[in-house]
Amino acid sequence: MFVSTNWLKQYVDIDHVSVNQLAEDITKTGVEVEQVFPPTMDSEHLVVGYVTQCEQHPNADKLNLCQVDVGHGETAQIVCGATNVAEGQYVIVARPGAVLPGDFKIKKAKLRGETSEGMICSLQELGVDEKYIDDEFKDGIYVIQDDVEAGQLAAPLLNLNDSIIEFDLTPNRSDCLSMIGMAYEVAAMYNQDVKLPEVNVKEDQEQSSDYIDVEIEDEQANPYYGAWIIKDLEVKPSPLWLQNRLISSGIRPINNVVDVTNYVLLEYGQPLHAFDYNRFGSQKVVTRLAKEGETIKTLDGEERSLSSHHLVITNGEEAHAIAGVMGGEDSEVQEDTTAVLLEAAYFGPQTIRQSSKEHGIRSEASVRFEKGLDITRVKEATSRAAQLLAEVGGGKVLGSIVEEGSTDWTHDQVSFSQSEMEQRIGAEISLDEMKRIVDRLQFDYEVDGETITVTAPPRRQDIKIKEDMIEEIARLYGYDNIPYTLPTGEMRQGGLTQHQKLLRQVHQYLQSTGLYEAVTYSLTTERNAERFMSPDVASLNVTPVQLAMPMSDLHSHLRLSAIPELLASLQYNVARNQYNVGLYELGSVYTQINGQGTQPEERTRVSAAVTGLWENHPWQGVKKPVDFFALKGIVEGLLEYLAVDGAQFERGQLEELHPGRTAVVKLNGDVIGYIGQVHPTVQKEHDLQETYVFDLNLEAILESSNTKEGYTPITKYPAIAQDLAFVVTQDVPAAQLEQAIMTQGQPHLHSVKVFDVYEGEHMEEGKKSIAFNLIFQNNERTLKDEEIEEARESIVKHLESEYNAVLRG
């Protein structure tokens, strides 16, 4: 919302306040100022001139030598190159000493041997945006059409001395979408009166009802509609003062009829529309909901298809406007228009919002209808427009507006007590001070003891509850006047929760393994929503959460796994020649257990996807591609880092993962996720080489984490290593043998690790050799050879009997 301070001064006395102070004061009362635009220029050297003589320059074919009356009996000779300069014109003259926008200084000079005492200006040279300039004056000097006098200052005439304040309004302050609304706001700040426009319409004896009738079919969508006929109009450019007002608010002048409707929209906040009466094609206005598939060609030249919930203005048969959004081309005001049907209406905000959104039209009118208007001022605003049309267009206003519906309004009342206000605001404010603030707001009220009951005016539709009045009292009392106090009670030092600490440890560990953190969309496609779902998630019998109004098909469902988006990120990097990529993400999946319409639950998971080389040392000639065991090592390291015991890895088969390179991860017997290679067909779909992923239930992992800090003293007694290799059938998992060795080797066996697996030549078909490294140690003494041998024999006997294992020599 742009507010002209020159225009604002017509309604409230702010001559004593600078524009910067005004902007600061308004911001302090809760209406945020976005920007202040200073005057374009305000110079006494910029005046109106009258061209008394215009002849061709004696020494230049494309220059003119003009004699210009610049007032006070003084004539200046000015050399001008504009093609449209002529004798008898009133023009804008920049005299020596003037400084035009761009720091362009005007001096007395000689041009081709002739003295030039200034410059005749175009609007562009005065800093006016070209979009506001009439085509007639875009390629030449500006010729003033209004009644002016030579020598009068030009900056006020063109509103170049105006300061513009841009406001960033919150949705609840629709009252500030008008100059009168802003006047009420400023008047309340400075305890001033608001000077409303004097509306005095001279109505003709001929009646509007002789030319038009009004019918409303849906009173909920259109509670009130009024039509006024204005005849004998002359469509022409608006006077300068009217054009200036529109330009200062960012609206391009068009013609006097359209400009008047836009002026009243800015002044009262009430959108109006003028139909060419002779092109309207009927003596009846009918407002109704559109027929499904009905079409209308709007003022922007677009053919628009209507739905049954769009409100339209018709002549009884054809639609001539989308109510509150945009008028139709068929009844547009044109140069030959002589009579207009002036529409004054109140439309339901929800109806206008839906029409505006579905047609992609965000107009000044629709914005105001959406946020809610002061219905009690619809007729007043219409009268103001009729008055101006008579003044600037010479129109004859036919008697009595033809109307249907009602402009009655049920006023909201809010009661509050002095003690409630003081408690909520935190300042001692007397009852008399509160009454003065309500008076400044120009609200009606009654006082009963210390209780004030306020009747909110229809222009302030944001005043509904007690908290709204608390805000009004506080902001006009002055936020700076509210005393500050320190918090009372016990003060505690802030810090991270244990859960936050663990999350940071997870990030720290995964980044230390060489993975990069990724943050992907929680929204995905319908197909991807169920892909790569972990067995523990699938066991909940979940369905993907579908968005009611998705931005696009690519973001229509909430994910049940982060893996599809991580694979898309890998694909993006590989397509840009980054072939060795490892990504991880800590994020949520969204499970809807009881079907559509129920509230989904967020579950935190940790996922990763890796492709390319895991180790790459060109100097040593070492290149190792990522494999299953690299990711398994990362997961095992994470569990060890978080002190989580009881994890197991079991062979598994999951859809879209390689059937021979996939394992499910269990914790204390419950599945918490999986590790595996992406199935070759899926890899090909994403243009990837061998790619490995894991997806784990992070909540279950953190719940099992041992958060107690401790340490194990370093023993001074030596460790003894033993290597054992066993031949077993290929279906025996190494993890089972490892667990059996660990159990049988107690009490002195400290660790067991697999360091080799051999299959192939010199090995019986269906068999494999697994070699283990065993570390024996006692923290209190040196172990004896007999103890080691006893443990070794126990291990060998157990594996021979339980797994038919054969110890290799």
C-alpha cells in the first residue's frame, strides 16, 4: 500500500510532522513501514512557462528557438529540440539553478550560437516513470492541459514534491487499504480529527430507475448491489490533480471515468466499476452464480471459462463482469461512451477470493473485497464517485441509486476492565487514559465502573475479542512507555537436551566417515512415496499421506523413506561428472496408520546412499569401489559410537534391492532397518553404477544408546592373538560363527574379527573358508598358554559339533 503524504494531508493535519518522523511513529503503533520515497524534486527553479513564440533555430534544422513567458513579466529564450513544441503551449521550464533527477544541473548556455536560458522538460526528464506517461507525450515535452499560470511552481503541480510511504500491511488491517483508513490511523496517533470529503451530489430530476433495475439471485455471495446512471459524459484525460493521486499510489491513469473509480477505491477502499450503459445491452442488472462452462472476455482480452461458484454481473442473459475481480470487454468504457452504469456493491470475501485465485487475477479490487469492506460506506463511496464524474466528466447524475439488498451491519462489542488491561500489558494505565485512547480511535464505548464496553465500527473488522482491544490500547499508549522488567524466579542455565546431544553425535560420526549431509524434500511423487520402505515401517500397515492441494505431481505425497530422494540427488551429481558421492540424511518419514484423513506420525530415520569409489589413492595405485561391507562398517561404527548393544545383521530380500547383497538390521530382536545394494534395474533407471544404501530407525537406536559416560583403564598386561580358519558350508553366516567363538572363548576372549573369506579354487564346491583373528587378554594378570589352549579347544569342538566346521591347518 502506497500512501501519498500530500494526499493524506487533506484528511488529517500532519504539517507539523516530518515524513521520516511520521514513518517512525506509524511503525511504532504496529503498522510496518516498508520504505519511504522522498520527493522526486522540489525546486523554485522549476516553473510553468508559456511559449509566446516558437521559430526554427537559425543555425540548426532540428532545434527550435522559443520565447517563453516564465512569469513576473520575464521572458526567457530557450533552445528546444522537441518535435511537439509549439507557440501557445503551457510547458514545464527548468530555469538555471535547477537540478533535475540524476544530478543534472541546468545552466545558462549557448547552443549553436544562440543563448538558452533553461530547458523545456519532458516528464521523463523530471523523473516520472514512463509507464505513467500518456503516449502523446512519451517522445516529446509535456504540454499542460489544465488551467495554469506562467510562473507558478511546477513541482506541486505535478506532485513532484510528494513523499510516498510504502506500508507492509498485515491481513487483519484491511481498514488501512484506503486513504481514509490511514487517516483514521494517523489521527489516532496524533489525537487529531479526520476531515472526511464533502460529498454533495446534484441529482437530476430524471430517475436512474427509468433506465435500470437490479436483481440479486444469491444474497450470501452478494448482500448488496446498487446501480447509478450518469449521462452526457465526456470521456477525456483526467485533470492533473486526479492523475497525480493515482500515480502516487502506483496506478496508471487511463481516462476520467476509469480514473474516478480508481480514485474512490484508493480514497474509501471501496471498489467500483463503470459499465458503458449503451453497450450493456439491457435495462436490468442481475447478479448470479455463473453457469458451468459459461465464458466471458475480460478487460485484459482473455477468454475465461466460468464455474458454478463464480459470481458474475449480467444484463439478465450474458455475463459482463466477474464480480469484484474484473469487468468484461463488451461493456468497457471507451472514447465514445456518453452514459455509464456505476456499480456499487458488496460481495462476499470467500466468493471473490475463490474467483480471483482460480482465474489468476489479483487486482486492487479483489484484494479489498477478499479482506472485507466497510459495507456501511458503500453508498457514500458511490456518491463520491458520482460527484467526481459530474465534476471531471460533465456528467448528469440521474436521481436516486437503484439498489437491492441491505448495507446493515451487526456491530461487535468487546468489554474489558482496567485491571485486565494492566495485567496483560504490564503497565499502569489509568481508566481515564484508556478512555482517551478509545476516543482517539473514534470508537463508541460505555463505561460501567472500571469496565469499558467498546462498539467496534464496521471499518475495523479486526476488532472481535478482548485481545484485539489489548493490542489497540498498548500500541497507542506506546510500546516504548511500557516498563521493562527482568524475569523473576529460579534462573537455570540453558543447554542441549540429551536427545539433541545424541543427534549431534550422529551428525559428527557420519561426517567423519566421509559422508555429506543432504536435506531433501519430505514431499515426493505418489510412486516414490512407497519405494524403499523399511520392513519395520511396512509392518505398521501404513498408507502414504496425500496432500489435499499439492504444488505439483512431483510433491503430492509425504515420504515413507528418504532413499528415493537421496538417489535423485546422487543422479543429479553424477550427471554433472561427480562420480564418487556419499550422502546421508537425518529426517522424518510420515506414517498414517489409520487411513486417509487421520493425523500422520513423524518418525525420525537416518538414511544414506553411496556410489562410486570408496577409496581413491592414485599415488599408491589404490582404487576401491564402495561395497556392502563399507556401509555395514559405517552402521556398525555408528552403533558402537552410540554405545548400542544387541544389533544383528541378517540376510534379507527387499523389493528394489539386490537379492544377494541385502541385510536387515535388528536391534534386540526387532527389525530397525536395512542395508543393501540398489537393484541393478533401479540403478539403471537413475543412470548410476553400483550404489549402496541404508535406512535405519534412529528413534530406536537413540533409545537404546547407553548415555552413561565411562572409561576402561588401559591394562599393563599383554594381549595374545590367535588366528583360526574354519571351512564351513556357504550358507553359514560369518556372524553366527563369530558369536559362537565369542561365547566359547570366555572368560578371556576380548574380541573376534573376520579378516578373510575364501571361496573358489582348491576349495570344495559349496564350501568356504572363514578366518578369524582372536585377541585374548586379562586386565589383572598375564594369561598362561594353557588357558589360551583350553579356550581354543573349546571353540574348535563347539564349531565342529554345531556347524560341521573343519579347522584348517
